[in-house]
Amino acid sequence: MSSDVHVHSWPCSYYLNLEKQWVPGKLTLTPHSLKFSADRTEEVLVGLPLSSITEIRKESSLFIFCAITVLEKGQAKHWFSSWRPSRNVVFNIIEHFWRELLLSQPGTAASTTSPMTRGQELVGLMASSQRRMEDTSKVLHHQGEQLDSVMRGLEKMESDLDVADRLLTELESPSWWPFSSKLWKTAAEAKTKEAVSIAACEPFGKEGVVIRVPAIVSQRTESHSKPGKLTVLVSGLEIHDSSSSLLHRFEREDVDDIKVHSPYEVSIRQRFIGKPDVAYRVISAKMPEVIPILEVQFSKKIELLEDALVFRSRARTSPAEGSCSIRHAASRLMGCNTHRELPTGGQEGEQLQLQKTWPLLSEGEAQELTQILSKLKGLALDTEAELERQDEALDGITVAVDQATLTVDKHNRRMRKLM
């Protein structure tokens, strides 16, 4: 399904070697292929799976300037030129998806010829569930750290309020006190401000990295696209360049909107009054793993545009298919399919034949599934314990905030009497 999604398309020209001429058209990139179609006939002249590409280069000659060449496994070389907006932008995006495909699926060429077994499919599904559970538990763990930081800040605030109570008592007691009350107020205010600043900075002392993916980032226009990284933190988002230098940090509360243009492209914006907005456009082959996390953290600020909504509508129909495939795989593993729609005569013989054609899990796959299930069980138990702990922490925070509010109101009334 994801292979039908267009990541990007650019107008360019393709060199037809047989006719010795350039043909204007459009090059389209999908997560797994490159396709060039001519403008006049709309015929697809080139269709290249990314897994069959061995090299992508920037080249030029006496007759061709600012060209990109793509070399296939069969040593066939394709020339593309006349790029808009620029050759560098197109090269960076195509190379990014090509490298990510090679890194994530080193055996792509082999897997196309030999399909995965049912055991491998089931192991892959369980491994994906384990990764999603680990991401969720990581976010929950960092949320617990933030709650602990809030509790420490409230404890410091309570101690500062005790100091303020003692100072106010000293100011209220003798009328002949030789020192100015302003000195004591200033000291109390300084301590309070210091405690507040420490409490405010403390939650950000430990940054929780939820996910970090390589990406192609651009700020103002598409012509400024360059390789970089997108990091999703518990407290916000960070954009880095290829040398890991920070380009911009979006605090969680400062993000005004996130637009999902496609499953592989998003734009992030922070508005300002009196100066230009800060906006970044991010393209990544790993973006389908990032978007669900962004939807959780920025549920009220994220917007899915038309292409993303089409993909989401397809994804809504696919879970039924996916669940069917899971059920079929599980039933095949348990031998349930051997009893479905079988005629009464010759049932035992067909069962034996189906058992031969549908082999059970191998020993290695069974061990791997056992390990994944034990990890999932441990993650579920840890998540339940952490949720119970956070519920208790929230109750404690609620009580502490109520007490601090009453104490502050009381101190304000006493201070008004002294003024």
C-alpha cells in the first residue's frame, strides 16, 4: 500500500539513448521506486525499483549540465537533467530514500524472489508490536520523570513558603524593629525567584528522546533542502543538520501547527508577532513511524492534508485485511484452516496434504516468538506499575497545589496588612 504513495515529483528531462534526444517529463518518487513519464504521451518510459539501483551520482559533461545519473544492477545508466527547483534538492531526497531502503531492507532483492514464510510474517508483526510498546513505555517513563520534577518543585516551594511565613512573623511581631522590612521582603523574594527558576529549569535537565530519524529539511523554500535529522522529545522537537548542529528547537507549547502533507512529509510552524514565523518542512523515509507519535503529543495542533487523508483512509481499511492475515496466519499455525470448508469425504487425506503444504513454525521462529512475548509481558507489567505510580503522584500534586494556594493567599493577606 505504501508503495503507491507518491513522496515527491519533479519536472525534468530524460535522455533516450536509442533516439539520441532529450524528452521532457516528470520524475516521480515513491517509497520503493522511481518512475519517469513523458509530458506529451504520459507514457512511463522508466520504472526503476530503488532496490535495483547500485549508484546515484551528480554528473555533467560538455553537453549535459547539472545532471543526475542512476546506475542499475544490469549496468544500465539513466540520465536526468533540467531539474526544478534544483539538482541538489532532488538528489538529496532520492538518495535519502534509496539509502534508507537499503539500510532497512538489506535483503530486498532476495526477498522479492523468495516470499516470507508464515512464521517470519508472524515474527515481524510481533516485533513491530514490541517496538510500538517500547516507544509508548518510553514516553510514559519520561512523563513520570516530569511528574517527579513537578513534585520536587512543589516541595521546594513549600519550604520557601515556610521561610516566608517565618519572615512575616518576625515583621509582624515588634513595632520597634530597627531594620527596614523591605530588606527582608527582598531576601524572601530573591529566594522565591531562585527556587522558581530552579524548579522551572529542572524538568528540562533530562531530555527524553522519543525518536530520532534522518531527514531532508528545508526552512524557507524547497531550494534550500539539505540532509539533517528530526528529533522528537518529550518536551518538544529539534531540527539538526547533517553535522548534528542544532538548527532550531520547538518547545512543545510553542508549536502552533503541524501539517502532514503525505506519510513522508510534514511541516512545522511557530508563529511570532512582529517578526517572521519559523517554519520547517521535513521529508523522511521513517516519517510513518514519527507521525503517530506527533499525533499523540500534538493532537490539537496536527492537521492531515489531502494526500495524508487518502493514505489514512486506505490504512483504515487495511487493519481488517491485516487482522485477517494475522488470524489466517495464527489459524494456519494452530491447524484451524484444515477444518474449514472441507468435504466430508476424504477429509483426513486433505488435512494431511494441507499440513504438508502449510508447515508449522520452525524452532528458531518459535524461540524468537517466545522471547518477544515474554518481553511484551514484562513491558505490560512495567507499564501498569508506572501508571499506578503516576496516579498516586498526580493525587499528591493535587493536594500539594491546593495547600500551596491556600498558603500563598494567606501570606498575601498578611503582606497587605504590613504595607
